[in-house]
Amino acid sequence: MPDLVPPAPTPLVLVGCGLIARAYLQALARVPELQLCAFVDRDERASAALQATHTVPSFPTLEALWQAGLRPAAALVLTPPDTHEALSTWLLQHGVHVLCEKPLAPSIAAAERMLATARASQRRLMMGSKFRYTADVYKAHQLLDSGFCGETVLYENVFCSHVDMTQRWNAVAAHSGGGVLVDNGCHSVDLARFLLGPIARVQAQFGKRAQRIDVEDTARLLFTSQNGTLGSIDLSWSMHKETPAYVRIHGTRGTIEIGWQQSRCKATGTGEWQVFGNGYDKVAAFAAQLANFAAVLRDREAPVIDDADALASVVVVDCAYRSQREERWLPVPTGH
């Protein structure tokens, strides 16, 4: 019997050479199924900095890439959210599968158009959201499914740390669609939905603005999941909330903590914590995300974050912003 020859790597273009691209490039080195073939960025200095360690050509636009005769099969879109629709749509319509960083789009309408284009083009569009791909989060999901916590009652998520946002596009609403609520809140919403299921209603509040930016730098999002769990999400770029665990889930039978350095759980009444994870590893999370993307393109796996998940993250955040403006709880459309 002849030796089975592994399929050739899928050629991938990286679109957007900002800070996050460096972590993605480290992750790509761990995923042999994907092979970097080019950079695309209007900022020549940004792409040149990456070319110092990755010898692939760089182009200012997707059109220039195409005119040069390169035909990647997949793309990684790492640009600001206001460009996601135009770039992803162009790629999909030219037969390229797309992994697009969160948030998928700054509006529900844009997200729906992107997903519709993917279906019409018969190409895959996936949203990137790294926390869903962390090993500890997956193990926590398994614990919940096993009934470790019994009925979940309270859910707490904290993403709060000092970050100077005065020179970053994330704090320019025209590019990002908002402030910390959309930027970090997308991760929070995806995490909550993965661990608890769909969200039923939300209410958001903004804190004192500590930085000279035009968007919210601190926010609190309260929610109720469809299974009745009460949730709180604290987000900030301007204060550090000291906590070793970024997610805590309290139930009738036990508690689960997902932490930065380790994750642990404790059954009610035992008094003893059991460690089940080694903490957060950003590059490993990106690598798992890229590996899932590559496997989906080869029909070997289902997407960890599917179309419904990607759209729901946009819908829930949109509802949260409306609830803040209207100063009331708002229902989330069924299924999100």
C-alpha cells in the first residue's frame, strides 16, 4: 500500500498587520495545515515590520494582491471592525474562506450581510473569539455539562485592567463601533453563551470616564440567561479589578473558577478546591482557533463558533448599548 501523502497546506493571507498580528503569527507556526503566503496592509511600515521575520510579499490592498497573481484559499482579517464587512465580502466573493476577528461587525445589519455573502459564495466565514478556544474554558464547559455545579445560579466575568486607549483605534467609535463594551464585551458575551446558553435579557451601565476618549472606558453588563442564571460582566480599560479568576460560576452543587494562572472547582460542602486547568495562554488559544478553521475548511470538524454564535455576539452587544441609552432592561431576540 502506498504511503498516504498529507494534503498541502492551505495558503493564507493575513490582512491587517497591527499588534494582534504578532500573536497570530506565533500561533500560525503551530498550525502546519495553514501556510502564510502574503500580508495586506495600507500601512507599509506595519507590514514591513512583520516581513523582517516572515519572508512573504506584502500588498497595500486586496486588489493589488490579486493583480500580482496570488490566489490564497483562506484569509485572516485582523483590521478594525468598520472594515470587516468590505474586506470579508470582497474575499468571500473572490472564493476565499475568511476567519475574521471579533467583533464580526459593528452593526447587526453588517453582520447579517457578511454571513449572507458567505452562504451565497459557498465559502466559510468564521468569527475569531479566542477565549472560546482556551483549554480551561472547554474543560469548564464539560464540567457544567456533567452537572458538577447542579443548577447554575450566578455567573461573574471580569475583564478590567489599565490600558492607555488614547492613541488606539479601539477607542474611536467610527472604527470600533463603541468602547470597552463592544471591544471586550464581545468576548464576554461569547463566553457567557458558550457556558450558559442563550441570553434572555440585558442591561448595561457605563462608569465614570477616566481617559480622554470619546467612548465608554468602563461598563457593567447585567444579564439573565434563558436558563435563568443571573450574570454580571465588569469591563474596564481604566481600572484594575484584582481577581485571579476572570469567570466564576456558582451553582446549587458547586463552583467553577476559570483563572489567568489556574482554573479550579469545588463541590458544595467539600471545602476542597480541585485544579482542572493551567490558566490562560493567548497564543495557544489562537493556535486552537486557527487549527479549527483549517479543519473546517477540510470538512474534518464543525466550527467551534458557528454563524449563529457570531451573529448572536453582535446582537447581544447591540441590545446592551440600546439598554444603556434607554436606561432599562431589554429582551434579547430569541435564540441569541
